[in-house]
Amino acid sequence: MAVNNKTYNNVINTLARLGEYHEQIATVSVGDIYDLDLEKETKFPLIHINPTSVATGDSQLDLSFQIFVMDMVSEKSDWQTKQHANLTKLVDRKSNEQEVFNQCLNITTDFIGMLRHSSRQSLEGVNDINFPLYFAEGQFTIEPFSERFDNLCCGWVFTITITVQNDFDTCLIPATDAGAGY
């Protein structure tokens, strides 16, 4: 069976596409979380993909990422609709932070589900869950965050490891074939 090697770019582009395909996500970004510029005209909710490490196996690469799902919190006095006011009259909340956490957690579990049990793992156009190119297994710990940034946003972050095939083929390395040992 031929190995279908995948690159870092393939994995990043696939994760970003999954974020773009989710109808509640307005922005997808990639890079160090502290480089994320939330004061510009960023549209929310957003998914941010933060690469953290790559581990090698015998015929695979395990690429790890922190995935942030976040949205803005409103502290306006009139943020509640009448329905929300009736549902939450036991708790005097001055912001919609709980609703933001709820929405972002739903998006987070959607994102994990797309990677674990979905035809979206497969090659575009194949849409066959039995032909995955990207593997994400195991359980996830999803952690809340708030006030981590300059503006009022909160959400959830989790670490995910994506496993892809890599046969470490030495025939295609762009180097001379002369021995390098001394």
C-alpha cells in the first residue's frame, strides 16, 4: 500500500478549512496566540490554531496544536433579550459571558467531532469516513479562559494531536547522494 505523506501545510490548511466550513465561525487564524491581533477588525466567533509540536513515529508524524474557540463578551446593560431574562432571573449577570462560553463549547465539540468521526477527515471529494487522511483519537480536556487578552473575550482551548502518514522516504531528499560520514 502506498503511503500518502501529508505535510504541515496540509494539516494546517485542513484544520483551517474545518473552521471555515463551520457556519458559526467568522474568522480562522493560525500562529502564536500572543500574536493574534484582536483589536483590529477581527470578526467573532473565531478559531485560532496554535502549532505546539511535532513528534515522529515509524511511519507517521504527530502534529500537536492548541485550538482556541472564542467570542466577544458584551457588558452592556441591555444585552439580555426578554427570553434570556426569564431564563436567567435567578442569576444577576451583567454580561453575556455564560452564553459565550456555552456557544463556544458547542463549536469546540463540533470541531472535535469533525476530526474524530467525520467524512471531513478524508480527501476532498472522497467524503468517506473509511478513508481518513487525518487521525485524531483519544479524549480531550477542554479548558475555559477569559480575560486572557486585552479585550473582553472568552472561550475554550484544547490540545489536539493530528496523526498523518509519513514514510520518511530518503529517495526524494533534495541533497547530494555522497556519504557524509567522517
